[in-house]
Amino acid sequence: MSYLKDIDTTVKYLDYGGDEHLGDGYYIRVLYGLRRVDFRIYYVPYSYKVSQIRPSTNGISIRIDERRI
């Protein structure tokens, strides 16, 4: 719940999709083609390079139309 303001701000400013790091491994991705906002923890698996970040299986994805302001 503490990230709701950051999420709303990110959704408004990521015009063409993309992602934003919120801290502590949490990322928000705006997928305009799918009309979704995806919020989850990303991590680097053991023995992978830092650039090979992977999404966790736990997260939430909501339709942009479901956002309440």
C-alpha cells in the first residue's frame, strides 16, 4: 500500500510503456499494448549476470481500466 502513490505517478508518466524501479526489488511495468499494469519483485538468479534480471512468480497485474483515482 505504501507504493500506491508511486504506482499512480509512474502509470501517468510512462506514455508508451516501460518500467520503473520503486526500490527493494519492486518494479512496475506499464504494458499499454495489453492495457495492463504489472507490479512485482524482480531478482537476479544465482550465477546470472546483473543484466539478466528476472520477474518473480508472485505479483499482480491489473487492467489500466480498473485503476481508481
